[in-house]
Amino acid sequence: MAVSRQRESLLGDFDLTPAARCSAAIEVLADIAERRRPAADALKDWGLAHRFAGSGDRAAIASLVYDALRRRASAAWIMGEDSARAVLIGSLRLQQGLAAPTIAALFSGERFAPAPLTEAERERLERGNLAEAPPEVAGDAPDWVLPSLGATLGDDLLPELRALGRRAPLDIRINTLKRGRADALAGLGHLKAETTPLAPHGLRIPIGADGRGPALHVEAEFLDGWYEIQDEGSQLASLLAGAGAGETVVDLCAGGGGKTLALAAEMGNAGRLVATDGDPRRLAPIHERLRRAGAVAEVRTPRAGRARADVLEDLDGAVDRVVVDAPCTGTGTWRRNPDAKWRLRPGSLATRLAEQAAVLDRAARLVRAGGRITYITCSLLPEENDGAVLGLLARTGDAFAVVPAEDVVAAALPGLAGSVRLTQHGLQMSPALTGTDGFYVATLTRR
């Protein structure tokens, strides 16, 4: 690519022109398409091969790439082809609202700019529209998954798909073990934070027009454990678990510990909180995060050759609350991971369904009589949500009962009533309805 030649004559970081950034984005998009690889991997490799590009350039190129992936189908539709170049051009119009002359100025062919627009491309930019586009194009989603999404979203399918195609906000959860939200809001005034609409401990940080937010991980307040980066929907899901002081709580799919930290704060470090995960590698960040937050949790890491049941065997039948943040397709997080929707296949859904059944069965053995399971996904697919709950009920006879979502909300977050979509066995959050990622929460109690 032409932009690669700049490396030969320049030393150190410098700013690429907007046109050169477009060339780089096309290069990355082509790599993603040709090698069917995650966008993050392709962007990382591009950065390693073009070390002259500064952090601002890399962030801007990533923003162009992710915006193009958000609108891949609709951009290809208006341009009449699905090449990396066409998708970027179409996304500049659809996602960024640039007019044809502005796009033409970027595609000038000069120095490191992409080749000039062809007459056909200019005509497509002027006349292409989505008036006749089918739902999978207008909503930028794989066609095979639309029936499942429609079962959850109903008449809101297209508005929700469009919301999933927008950039996600930058939310943080105030660590109430160290600060109250009012104090934190005052202390974080330089970030121009605002309170989140629904989550009582959340703040929302403005992001720039290019999708970039502040580098929160280097802020002194972050290093002191005032807050964690966590989507408002994830914060709400953690609160709906209803964990309290003095309880024995297991975070069964703890991963990096985001919800573990939230649970510890709700418990006030009083009680017993156990965090584990089937993949020991995912637990690696949790120790430093717990230390920074001043949170207390017992981390049980499975060893090679040992099943998760061995790690938790002594807790069977003794746990008050089990939180299952289940592995899922992540369809509710497409705002943050737009390339994931284009890599999703029916086979990967089947794999996730099997994993969800396994972790729910493990949770069922842990919980005591009268105890609860809080089942959470970041999916909008009913197979992974109500379907998984139905599966557990079928496998356990009358051992469990679903706690109505209305009752769960009334007890934990009464202000959330009326703001979520109720399903047969739980509740669903979504970008258009709640302004959050698409989290699902269901609660079951052992009889």
C-alpha cells in the first residue's frame, strides 16, 4: 500500500493525513476479509508493520475500520460491491455523513491517498440509498440470525439493529468501597462525566467525534481504584443479582473480574465471595483489579487436568447466590465488537448453547435450598436466554422456580421498572431501549 512507503523516509511518530488514514483502513479491511480474522488482530499487525504511525493515527485508523464494519452490508449495498475500498467509501457516507465531494477530496490519488473515485463510485455516492434494502442490509446483520433476533425484538428489530450499528458510550462504575458517586463526579470533573441514566453507581464519559475517549487507565483516580470501566448494562446486571453482606456468593464465570468487583462492592466486603472461571487464563487480570479496588474475593483457579467441579466441590449445596455470566455469542455487544457479527456462524451458537447448559448445571449443584441463580448473557438471541433457562428447568424437574423479573427489579432497582423488555423468564436490555449493551438477566430459586 502507498502509505507503507512513508516508513522509508521518516523516523519516529508523525501524523498521517486523513487521506493516508483511509488508505491504511482499506488495507486493514482487506486483511480482515481475506484472512477472516478479528479486527483487533489485523489492526495490531498493521501497527507493528508501520511503527512510524503514532498512537493518534492508529486510533483514527481503528475508528475508520470499526465504523466500516458496523455498516459493512449497507455500505456495500449503496456502493454496489463489497470490496474493502467500497465498504470504506460507503461507510464514510452512511456512518460519518460525509458528502460525495468531501469523500472525493480524501480519495484524490495524491501522495498516500487512495486512488481517485471512479465515475461509477461517484454516481453510487450520489444516488445509492437503502430504500429497497432487505432487513439484513438495512440493519447490517447476518441474515441467518434475523429470525432469532426478531423473536426477541419484534417490531423493534430494525431500530435495535441500527442502534447496534452506532458507537457505544464510555461508561464507568464508581467503586463504592472507596468513593460515593457524588464525590467521584466532583473529583472527575476534568473528564466532563455525567451520571448514567439507569445505573446508580455509573458515570458516562464523553467521547470524541472520532470515537476516541480519554485514556482512563492512566488516570490517577483509576490507579487509586475509584472506578472500573464497565458498560451501564453490565452494572445493572450485577446489581440485579441482589448480592448482600454476609452471604456466600459464587461468580461462576468471573473472567477478568468485572462483575466480581461489582459484587464485592454491593456486599461491602462482608461475606464470602468466590470467583472462578473454566478458563484459567481469563482469570489472570482479576488479582490486580481486586488489589486496586480494595475488594475481597477468594479466587479459585482450575489447574490443568482438573474440572471446575473439583475447585468448588466443598461449596455444593451451600451457596446463597450463584452469578452465571455465561459464555455467549455476544450479539448484544455488536456496538463494541462489530466484526464479531460477521464472524458469527450457526456452529458457534451451538457451541455456546452447550457451554451455557454446562455452567447452569454446575450452578444448580452449588445453590442451597432457597438460594438463587442469576443467569446473565450479553446476547439478544432467545436460544441463549429464555431457551437456556427452559433447558435447566427441564433437566432439574421441579427443583427450581423462575423468580419473576418484575419482582427482581422491584427489589434491586425499582427505577428500572418500565425501562426494560420483559421476556418469558427474564428481562432484556438493548441499545435502542435502554441505551446499554444487550444484556439478558433471569433469576431462579431452588425450592
